[in-house]
Amino acid sequence: MITRPGDATDLHELSGAVRTPFSAEATAADVLAGLDLHGRRYLVTGGGSGIGAETALALAGAGADVTVGVRDPERVRSALDPLLRDGAGRIDARPLDLSDLGSVHRFTDGWEGSLDGVVANAGVMALPERRLSAVGWEMQLATNHLGHFALLVGLHEHLAAADGARVVTVSSTAHLRSPFHFEDPQFAVRPYDRWAAYAQSKTADVLLAVGVAGRWADVGVTANSLMPGWITTGLQRHLDDDTLRAMGAMDDDGNRIEQPSFKTPAQGAATSTLLVASPSVDGVTGRYFEDNQEAAVLDDGTGHDRGVARYALDPGNAERLWELSAGYVS
Ligand SMILES: NC(=O)c1ccc[n+]([C@@H]2O[C@H](COP(=O)([O-])OP(=O)(O)OC[C@H]3O[C@@H](n4cnc5c(N)ncnc54)[C@H](OP(=O)(O)O)[C@@H]3O)[C@@H](O)[C@H]2O)c1
């Protein structure tokens, strides 16, 4: 765990987990209320829908210059532009396919100037069959982790050029279902399991933030990860009706339904937005949040639906994953 003497992280050491003034119901706009982000530049991957779109809109709403990395920039531009209010910053949509290393490199090669924060938000969940990217990576690992790893490495100098840039990786409670499987991350040997693949990729999201926190502290970059909550979005597109019903997300007639515990997309975007831009977490790094607060660390994730598994915060695992990922993307 990385701490920097003299910053807000010291509060953590004195009083336990990091606490912020924001409740689980707060929206992304709530956590930015009163902040002026004019002059700040942020990148949100998967910023064309769901939680990512709300994150981008909230940051731009506070005046920031936001780039969304998306597969269909034209569609996203025409969807988001009308939602920007007068006085808001800008949202620029640029092509990015995280499962395609060439696309990631074109994106990072084209970036100019400093970058104040990246929200690694794009993701896919529970693909029913084992699908492979063009270079043979299991698709959930490719999209959720390896693409983001290559993206961040490619943007390092731009993050280092900012004054205290922040990296945020959007993980999930699903990470409690599996540590990272270093022996067979691509399901080349073990039978493919869509939930194990998603869980492993979400553990990788937490470990990536820990890795960035450890490796890039020297250039002033901080990094944290989070669970956004349960939010009805396109993420559930690969789930069948029985699974959705078991989750309370579909009624007997096949209609999608909400539960009191579900969040709106604007609430789901709050923790990402808090971590990338709020002064209430200045200097905090290498940690995992949910409902706008630092989560409890669990020795064993089995049976839990909150908290962060110790294996996901382990610096040794983070270092091992960094080396493995560097080998894949080189
Ligand atoms: N919703 C929840 O309940 C929940 C819970 C826990 C964690 N999360 C996490 O929250 C994040 C955002 O998900 P969401 O719920 O907002 O779902 P979403 O609306 O489906 O957003 C996911 C985004 O990822 C993008 N994406 C997928 N594959 C990509 C690729 N190869 N390259 C670039 N972008 C790609 C999608 O773009 P396209 O439009 O081009 O497909 C989409 O904009 C994910 O990381 C997810 O794991 C969500």
C-alpha cells in the first residue's frame, strides 16, 4: 500500500478506512458540486453508455475537457453533445477498441499534452462462450484488463506531465469470486467459465490500480479502484432471462425491473467521479472503494457481496500481474 507523508492518506492510517462526506445515494454531480474543473483533462473509456457516459457528463458538467474512448465515436458524439449544458466543458469522442492492441496504440500515439485523470471504465461481462481477441486473448481479460493496461502504459508520460494525475479502474464485487489465475489466465487449459473469467478480470482491475499506485508514485500519479453498485445497463446484455430473474432484474413477463438496492447510472458513476476528481480523496492511492467510501478488506471473499479481497490488494500479486501483462502487450 502506498502512502505519501503529509497528504490525506495519513488520515487513513490514523482512523482506519478513508471516509468521504458522500452517501451511497450520491450522484456523480453531487460529488462534484461546487468544483470548477475548467482546465482539467480526463479520459473515460466506454464513455458512450451507462456508467461511463454519466461519468463523462458529470466531469464535463463541472467544466472539464473530457475525452471518451469508444468504438463508435460518431454515435457517441451525437448522443452526448445534446446533454451538455451551457457553461459545461467539452466531450470529445475518439476511436478506441480495447480488445485490439493496434487501436490502443493508435489512441495513445495520438494523445497530446498532459492528462489529469483516466477512468478505466469500459468492460464486458459474462460472455457465454470463450471468445478470443485477434491476438488470441480471452475477450473479458483483453477488454477489461489487458487493453486498459496497454492504454495506461501508453499514456504514462502524459499522466506524469500533469500535477498529481489520477487513475481509476472500475472493478466489481464480482472480483470476490476469483483471484487472478496466473497459471491459466486465458482459460487455455481449464474449462471456460463466463463468471470466473469476468471475476478474474475484475480482480485484475483492482491489481492494476495497486500496480500503478506502487510504480508511478514517483511521478505523482495516484490510483484507486471501485465497485460502482448494481446498475441496469448494457453490461447485462449477455445474461439470459433466468439469470436476470434470479438477480431480481426481470419479472415473470420478461420485463426488466429495478430493485431498491439498484443504483441509477448517475449514482453508479459517483464513486468513479469522486476518485478521479474530488479533493476529498487527494493523495489517497492503492485502495478500493464502494458507495463512495473505502471498502473493508476481506481475508476470504466467499459469501460476501461487499468489501475487497486481500488477494486483489496484494502488492506481490499486482507486481506479478504487471509483469505478465507487460509480456502480453509487448
Ligand atoms: N452495471 C453494473 O451493475 C456494474 C456492476 C459492477 C461493475 N460494473 C462495471 O462498470 C463498468 C461500466 O459498465 P456499465 O454497467 O456502464 O455497462 P455498459 O453500458 O455496457 O458500458 C460498458 C462500456 O464498455 C464499452 N466497451 C465494451 N467493449 C469494449 C472494447 N472492446 N473497447 C472499448 N470499449 C468497449 C462499451 O462500448 P460499446 O457501446 O461500444 O459496446 C460500453 O460503452 C464495467 O467495467 C463493468 O464491469 C458495472
